[in-house]
Amino acid sequence: MLGRRRDALGGFRLRIQESVYTYTYIHSPVESVVFETLADPTRRRIIETLGTGERPVHELVEAVDIHQSGVSRHLRILYDAGFVRVRAEGQKRLYSLRVEPFRDLDKWILQYRDLWEARLDRFGNELERRRKTRKTQERRT
């Protein structure tokens, strides 16, 4: 936490107050920009379209059904975030997906996949137990 204090000459000097919370840092291979980039449905549609292969801008415009300027803006965001690469072929610009951010995202999700699967397995087991209990009770009546 930063604090301000007047020094002998009347100026302010910054004082750093140490705190346990000051040094808390969680390392994640996935930057928040990845989630911000993927949060937009238009960018997700562009990514889905590029998932089938390299595409020129006019095909992306048709696929997402917005103006070319909007697609260009989204492509710039995807490019800056490292999701797409662009290749010039004469007057055309061809866009394709880069693998690296998706690998990083998959590694991040993998950390939680086991947790989710274990919970879903327990949930499935409980549902099966209740189904069997219900069948047993129905037979008795």
C-alpha cells in the first residue's frame, strides 16, 4: 500500500507500507486478454470460420454478416491478441488461426478438467444411486 507523507522541505514523499497482500500473485499461462478477446460473439464466429482454414476478409464478412469495417476491427483485435496471422497474396489479405493461444488455453483448462470430471462422476453416481433407490421403493409398493 502506498502512503504519502510530508518531508522536512514541505514536499511529499511516497512511503511503501508492506502488506501480506502486496505480494500476492497468481501465475497463469492464460492472460486476461485471451478471455476478453474470446468474450465477443463476433470474434468467436470469426474463429469458428477460420477453424476450417485460411480465409480472405470478404468470406469472413459473409460468415459473420457485419460490415467489412467491423470484421477488420475484430480481426485487428484477434491479431493483436495473437489468435490470427495474416498473409498477403497480391491485393488480398488471408487470415488463419495460430495454434499457440489455443494450446495455452487448453493447458489452463486442463488444470480444472480433472476437478470438473470428478464432480460430475460423483454427481452421476448419486443420480444412479437415487434411481436404484426409487426403483426399489416402487417394487415394494
